Amino acid sequence: MISLYNNLPTLDLHGLDRDYARILINDFVKDNYIIKNKKVVIVHGNGSGIIKKTTQETLKKNKLVANYKIDNFNSGMTVVDLKEKVDK
């Protein structure tokens, strides 16, 4: 399947528990913010929805995230826009 996001940094959370997923999401967002990436992808899958919900909750609380949305063509991944500058 061809994706619009093939060239973007991607974090795959398949097989992780929610606590470890939360840590990896925050680290991934921070690392990509530092290197000035503007958009990243988080693959959480659909499954029971626990990791998908954890992803949404974690991104909502992260001050480096400008916005995020479930991909229109793949509901198992979230596309995240990072802020360019964070107010201190």
C-alpha cells in the first residue's frame, strides 16, 4: 500500500503496553521536535483500541504537539504536527 507518509519519521507501537507506549511517544515527539521535524507518524494499530486511546491522550497532553489526527486512509495510525517553537 502506498502511503503519503512514507518519508516521515515513524514510531510503531504494536505489541507494547500502554505505559511503555506513553514513554516512547513522548520521547519520539521530543526527539523529533529537537531535530526540527514538523510532522511524524505514530502507528498504533486498531486492535482493542487501548494503544490508540493512549496515543491520543498522550499527544493531547504534550506541549510540543500542535495537532494530530487519525489518518484518513488508515485508522491504525495518527499523523502528528509538531510545534515550531514552544512558549516557555
